[in-house]
Amino acid sequence: MKVNRPLYPPALPAAARKSVKQEAAAKAEVPFAQVLQQQLSAPQPLKFSAHVLQRLQERQIELAPQDVTKLSRALQAAREKGSQSSLLLYQDIAFVASVKNNTIITAVKGDDLQDRVFTNIDSAVMIK
């Protein structure tokens, strides 16, 4: 117990005290819904699943930064149309992507495309 410290803090006049709600309102100038919407609408980086990374390595597919940019733009176009899962056709490579998760799921190249059936997709985007 400290001797020089008062047991009870001095009372402040009612005008000087602020409620917790008033303090929170003063701090929160931007509504939560607006901050949430900004975070959700912010562009997310294109992700590659572990499966597609393995497929790219096995099939010796190398993507340059401009290729990734084109894939990302195509995925954004599919998102704007309301797609959930999309087939992206770029050069001689087919990519299956989850639009919702902004993730490339798998990739198929060249001769492997013959007689191939892609299921569980709701859109296809052809990329120049």
C-alpha cells in the first residue's frame, strides 16, 4: 500500500467526465461499414495454390510478371460478371481459377489440353 497515494481518486465535475460511448464516437470518425467495404474492395494479389505451383514446375511453364498481370485482370473481369470459378485461356495454357478466392487452382499446357473436360466452372475468359 502506498502512503502518499489517495485511496479514492478526486471527483470531477459532471461536465468534465465523458462517457465511453462519447469517447468511442469521437474516435470513430469513419463508419465501420465504410472501412469494411474499402478493405473488401481493395485489390487482392493473385495467389497460386500449391497444386498449381507443382503443375507449373512439372510442365515447365514459366510465367513472367506481365503474364501474371494479364491473369489477374482476366480474373477481375470474371469477378465483375459475377463468376465464382473460371477457366482462363492464355496462349496455349488453360488455368482454372477460383474467382472468389482470387487463386489459380490448376494449369494445363499444350498437348495435355486435347480431350480434356473442365468441370465446376461457370465462365471462361480468353486472354490475348
